[in-house]
Amino acid sequence: QEAFAWKMTNAYSPSSPFYVEGPGSPTDFCKKVAAMSDGRLTIQHFAAGELIPALEGFDAVRDGTVEMNAANAYFWAGKLPAAQYFTTVPFGLNFQGMNAWLYHGGGMELWDELYAPLGVKALPMGNTGVQMTGWFRKPIESIDDFKDLKMRIPGLAGKVYAALGVDVKLLPGGEIFPALERGVIDAAEFVGPYQDRRLGLQNAAKYYYTTGWHEPSNATELLINKVAWESLPDDLKAIVQVAAMACNLESHTWCEANNAAALKDLVENHGVQANVLPADVVARLKEVTDQILAEGAAADPATKKVHDAFMAFKAEHDQWSAISERPYHNSLAG
Amino acid sequence: MARLLLSLADGASSAVRIIGQIAAWSGLVLVLTVAFNVLARYFFSYGSVALQEAEWHLMGVGALFGMSYGLNQGAEVRVDVVYDRLPRRLQVFVEVLGNLLLFAVAVLIAWLSARYVQSSYAINEGSPDPGGLPMRYLLKAAMPVAFVLLAVQALARAAADIGRHLAPIPVAPSGEAESLI
Amino acid sequence: MPITEILALCMIGAFFVMLLAGIPVAVCLAVTGFVFGYAGFGPTLFNLVPARIFGVVTNYTLLALPLFIFMGIMLERSKIAEELLEVIGLAMGGLRGGMAMAIIFVGVLMGAASGVVGATVVTVGLIALGPIINRGYDKGVATGVICASGTLGQIIPPSLVLILLADIMGESVGTLFAAALLPGLLLSGLFIAYVLFLGIFSPQKVPAIPADERAVYSGADLAGKLVKVVLPPIFLIVLVLGSIIGGVAAPTEAASMGAFGSVALAYFSGRLTFDVLRDTVRSAFVTSAMVFFILILAQPFGLAFRGLGGERLVQDAFTFVPGGMDGQILFLMLILFVLGFFLEWIEISYIALPLFLPIFAQAGVDMAWIAILVAVNLQTSFLTPPFGWALFFLKGVAPPSIATMDIYRGVVSFIALQLIGLALVFLFPALATWLPGTIGW
Ligand code: NA
Ligand code: NA
């Protein structure tokens, strides 16, 4: 039987928990595939900077120099604006809803359709679950507190905040701490309690807001070169699909467990105040988000197609969760 | 023959020099852009994603076009522990060899990066951040252009060395007349 | 040993041979990378070279490089730096090594403003090398003190190296910044002690300004002159450091305050003509280009080393290490030091660290302490001939009278000092762990 030796690049730095190392991470995916295929498909993993810079994985997979890349699809928003829908949508779907859409609501078919002309395909391979709004040096009590607030916030959410008067600052991960600590920025968004604690953000700001309206879930993307994919026999294809699905579940459960412990530590030992954003602030954010998503859809036919499909699924799914999950969370749990 | 080689080399070097002298101003624009972004944010809470991206766009263009201009101005770094003790003829040989190797490398990278630009152009790549600078392929296109310039400059230097070696008659030093760019 | 690993060794060998023959550094890196990479894995992986180059020239954290270089050239052109060093030398009176100590002091301050080694070495080299050579300093001591002071920037926070290490080692950036402060000051102290030592035992290498020249100035004259020339550079340092501490600018942006301030300074001192500005712009461009030229053409080499599985050479060696945690830490230090002779620090970090980290983490060793040991060690690798980035960068801005050998000779004693500093942090872990623990970072 033919053996395959592939390479996978990653948009995240070596030893980043969840994104590189740990249960359900991309390196874990490579181990799982090697074990399940009894070594017939081995994938050598390269973290960001080892072979190529963080955000060059898409092009490398596209021209087949490496067979796989691990990242988030919204990093490719400059190449394919519609790609961001396959990572997260502000006020969109949580972990359950997103996976329901991807696996059974036509999401993965749309993803493949979007990527096919570029010779790549994608599979979901992980999820952080709901993220946090971010770290603020001062409490947010009303919508006016966003005026002239300097915040590190990349992507679509940055555009929403900018519409509320936030001054958006782009900063690489390593500079968030010094900038927030000295007040160059007043607020910063990163991931969730476990990852944020690792950057030491609790030493720079004490107000930790939730819930992550901008990222109600966040999918890790496994990008695969299509020619390489077609060259795999069916059993290896199945192994890749199953391993990606296993990592999707395992990474999420790992985040759930670790975020719980990290949040407890932040609140009890680091004087962090975890708060929910005021309701009127959230309402205004949602208003602007809807408007910006609609603008994006109007500007690009591919985005419109994905947007409409996503929203149609969400509308239906919301009705179901309104009588299933929501009452459970609101009145039965805790 | 030697004269032809020398005048060709001189023409190519002059072209590289003039392009470099224009590109050099990107450094001042960079200083002003970053300073403006800092001060406008601090004093007026004004920030623009496009202007923040302009910072590393300017650095990228400057770094790439700086290579050929740096070579033109003799700014390449070498270890001279042995080189300084070599006889003049051998030094010329090392010099010509170095420039021919650089020419080959620059052509190769220019060719590799042309493909890289092509795949960016094919999908009209822009910034992944809303409000960022569009047409990222233009920035990427600076790579093949800069490496072609580098190849031209490397070849010009090799030609000049060979030309001077073939015709060791004193040639008036060129390139001292600075233009006012 | 697999053929690819043999090729990796040959690549390093060929690089050294070409380097010694006098082929420019950048050309040696690119040519050996392409040739041996092609022999080992064919043409495919080279499709990644443009992505790597694009990554270098658009790397946000490298912005400090052109900005500080601009500031340095402006200071040099407007003679501000030269006067400063002169006056400090005069003010130090008969104390030998005064100008060298001033350079170390400037290195510490610039280090506290920037984390990019090339930026500090080039800037300090530009403004200080000429003046102290003119003052009769030994070329080796002069270049050594500049290279060593310039690399202080990567251990004194903020620093690119520490940010990358925090990322790789899973420590918070703040913890490592705090942990690095005392070791950074310790190294600066060792450098100053060495200069004082030279002043006593080799006075001709670090001469004080001659007494008759000093006698021209009265105490009051000197005090006036001191104020006049010290104020402008202090103003720039306050601008850069103050903008970081005052929360005006992020560390990388802060360099722009210095560059912008240097233009303002030249303007207000009436020295800003169009000719000065044009010359500054052009020479800053050439100097930045010198640094980027090496960084850009180093990309095929790094890619080939990876593609050929060069990191497995390190893994193979690791299996021979005798047991014991101290043995393994010392071996890590040795590996970093040796790799530092021919690889860039980013590649070194990626190759050596992932190999050792799981072992240390499992044994419960303080990772902040390990990170600082690694950072001091990497700092040494900037200085080790023949492939020390600091050496190349200084060579790039040094006057022709300075030979590579002068620089090699000069850095040897500073490498020894760095190793002493490393040994101290190894023997007294509290140097690294005390401050972060005390301030709760
Ligand atoms: Na520093
Ligand atoms: Na070195």
C-alpha cells in the first residue's frame, strides 16, 4: 500500500495551546492520523515561522508546496471575503449551531464551493467555543464609553466598534500586553480566559467583559490541497475526516474545561472583574453588525450567497434553540 | 568591447541609482506616517486602519528597493579577514563571482515571486481587515520588480569589473554628479 | 546519518568557505541555501521563498529598524551625537574609559526603547564609532563595546526575543519582561566594570581626553557646554522612552518619536536644510537596506536548513546527553551557543527549544528562568564570529579603516562577559525569578 508523507503549516506559534499543542490541536490531529492509518499517512507539522510566516499558509496549500494548513478561515478575508463566515459570524451561531450548519445545514458544501476554484478544500478541525468580549481598563457602562476608546480588535468586529466611535488599533499578539499595560490602548480582545491569562492581560486591565458577541464560536480550519486530497485512497480520506471531526469535539471540550478553571483563577487570585456588557450596548452592537454584514453581502456575490444561507439556517435554528437550549440556560441550569 | 561593457554597466547603474534616490524618500514618509498615527491617536483619538497598514507597506517597499540601491552604493557586508590579504587579481575574481552569483539568485527569486504576485492578482487580494489597503498584489509586485533591479545592478557591477580588468585605462569615475531628486 | 542531514552539514561548511573568501554575507546565504536545498529536496519547497521574504519586509516589529536608523543618521549628520560623546569624555576628566561607558549607557537607554538588535547596533555604531576611534580608543575595544551595548536591547525589555520566547515557552510577555530586567542590568554592570578594569590595566586602549585639552575649559564652561549638548539627545530619549512609559506609543511605534524628534531638533537648531534632509534620507535608506539585504537573502538558507531536517542534527546530538537536569540545561546552552555561530536567533529558537521544553516543563523547572538563560545565550550568539548579526551590522556602518578582524578581536572579551553573566543567572536563579514574583507578574 502506498504511504504518504505530507506537510502541514500552521498560522500559530510553536507550543500555543489549542492552536498548536494539546488535545484536539493540529499537532494532535497529525498524531491521530498517523496512528489510525498505521503510518500510511504521516503529516509533519510546522508552526508559524518555522517554514513560512503565519498568514502565508493559504497560498502554500494552494500551489501544493505543502498539503495542509491549520488556521482560521477569516484570515483569508482579503482573498475571499466570504471565508469569514466559516470561522465565526458576530451575533451568529454558537458551537452547537455552527457545527449543525457546517455538517448538516449545507455549510461545508458552500465552503467547498467557495474554495474549489482555488484548488483547495477545508474541514472544520477545532473550535474555541464562545470567546470573551475582551479586557478593558475602565468599566463599560453605556454606549458613550466606546467613544474614543482605543482598542486592539482585528477583523469585522473592529469595523463594528469603529462605527461606535472606537479607535481601532492593529497590534501583533506580543505587543498587546505592553500596549495595554501602559494605556496606549484602553481595551484588547484576544481569545478566552485560558489563552488570555497566558498573555498576562490580567496584569494590564481588570475589567473582563463577556460574552463574545463578535465570536460566539470560532472554528479552526484544516485547509487541504485538492490535488493531494484526490490522490488519497478512500480509507485515508475517511481517516482525515474522522480525525478532524474528533479534534473539533476534543478541542472544544478541552477549552470548556480549561476556561472554567482559568476564569476562576483570574477572578479569585488576580482581582479580575468578569461582567456582562450592558443590554443597550449589546443591542446597538447588533444593529451595527447587521448593517455591516448586509453591506458586505451587497458588495460581493459569493459573500451574499453564504450570508443568505447562513442567516436562513440561523433563523430556523434560533426557533429551535428558543424552546430547547435557551430556557434550559435561563431557568433550569444552575 | 571593454568600453562598451563599461558604458552599459554605467548606464544600468545610473538607472538603479536614480530609482533608489526616489525610493529613499519612502523612509521619511514612513517616519511621518508612524509619528502621525501615534500623535493623532493620542491627542485626537483618531486612527485609520489604512494608515496603520501604510506603515509596513512603506517599510516593505523601502526594504525591497533598498537592496539594489544599497549595492549601487557599495553597502554590502563581507568578511574581509582573508579577502584583504588576497592579491588584487584574486580580489577582482571574488568580486565578479559574488556579483554573478547574486545576479543568478536575484533572477531566480524574481521568477519565483512573479508567480506569488500572479496568484494574489488572480483573486484581487486586499487586506483581511476592513478599512485596510486594497490591491495587496501591488505591494507584492514590488518583490519581482526589486529583484530584477537587483539583478541588473549585480550584472552591471560584474560587467564594470570585467571591463576595467580588460582595459585597465583610467576611466573617469561616474555617478558622482548627484541629481537633485 | 541520512543524506539530507549530511547536506545540511555541507551547506554550513560551504557557507563558511564562501564567507571567508570574501563573498558578501547575503550572497553566501542565498546561494548555499538554494544549491543545497535543491540537492536535498528538489525545487518545490523554494516556492515558499517569496512568502518568507514578504513576511520579513512587512514584519511589523521590524519597523523600529528604519525608524531608529533614521534617527541615528540625523543625529550623526547634525553632529549632535559627536559633541555629546566629546563633552561626556571631557566631563569624566581624567577617568579613563569615559566615552565607552557613555556608549554602554546609551545602549541601555536605547535598549529600553527598542527590542530590535540591528536597530541599536547600527544606530550606536553610526553615532559613536567615529568619535571614539578619533579619540584614540583601541579599535577592538571600540567595536566590542558598541556591539555588546547594542545587543543589550534584546535582553532589556521590551524585546523581540522575549516576545518570541514568551510565545514559544507559554509564559506571559509581562513575566519575561520583568524577569529579564535584572539580568539585563547585570550585564550592563559587567560591561562597565570591564571598561573600568581596562582603564586601570590597559589605559592606552581607553584613553581619557588629554589634560591640556581639558584645561581649555573651565568648570563653568564645561557645565554650560554639557547642558547645551546633553539636552537635545536627552530630549530624544525622553521622547522615545517617555512615549512608551506614558502610554502614548506602543514599543515599536515609539521609535518614530525619536526619528520625528530628530528632524524637529535639527530644524530648531537651524541645521535642517534641504541638503541635510536629502543626505539623511539617502544614507538612512542605504543603511536600512544593508540590514534588510541580509535578512531577505537569509530566507533561502533558513528554508533549506529546515527542509533538509537540520533540526534532526540537534535531536541526534541530544540523545547522547548524560542524565540530570543541570546536564540537560548546560547541553541546551551549548547547543544554542553552537547554533549561534551560523543561524539566526529565530531559527535557533524554533529548532532547539521545542526539543527541550517538554523535558523542563515535566520536571517542574521555572520556565521564566529557562527563558532568561536562553535569552542571554541568544544575545551572545549575536556576537559570535563569524556569523554574529551584530558584527555584520556594525561592519556595515563602520569606516573602511575598521577590518572585520578588529571587530572579531573586540567582541571576544564581551562574549566572555556574557558567559559570566549567563553563569551568574544559572547559579542564582533569583536574578530572574525574584522581580516577577515580587510585582506579581
Ligand atoms: Na529592549
Ligand atoms: Na552568531
